[in-house]
Amino acid sequence: MIGYFFWDLAGNHIVNFYSAENEVNQLKEYFSKYGLFIILLAGFTPIPYKIFTIGSGLLSFNFFTFIICSIFARGLRFISLSYLVYKYGEKSLSFVDKYFYKLTLFFVLILALVFTVFMYG
């Protein structure tokens, strides 16, 4: 909601100030085509999820789809971490902390592969 209402208050002014209308339109086009996968991938990345949350509102991404994708992606991320702690104890947290970026890259590549197979079959 922040992104959706922010756009009306200040978003247009910022875009006009930087003459970035074409970039915003291109971003909206990407989000309309691949928004589902962007949100799913964002749920696993170390990039703060707030960026994607606010951006989804700014780009008028379907709120219901966003909620479903967020529940799935963030839920899977935190359930996976919880399972590791349950199964292997506190040492699994240090493993995840140490290899977080590599693990994230691994999962993003797997999701990208699934996306490619799904889109281009």
C-alpha cells in the first residue's frame, strides 16, 4: 500500500525530475510479464524485501498475486531455515550465515531454471 499511495503523492514528481518515464514504463512492462517470478525470486534473495514490496505497489502489481507469492516465497525461506535449525541445531545457523549468498544464488538458479522450463517448455 505504501508504494501504491506513494506514487500518487511523490512518484510522478521523482520520475519527472529524473526524466525516467521510459525506464518506469519498461519496468512496468517487465513486472506485468514476469512479476510473479520476480516476487518469488525476491523472497529468497538477500536484497531487502521492502524494496520489492514498495516497488510492487508503485508498479500496480496485482495485490492478491503479490500476497500469494510473498507467503509462498518468504514462508518457504523461513520454514527451510526453521527446519535446518530443528534438524541440525544451532550449527546450521552458522552454516547458513557463512554461505548465505552462495545458498541464495543456488536457489535463485534453480528457480530460474524452473522458470525457463515453465515459460519455454
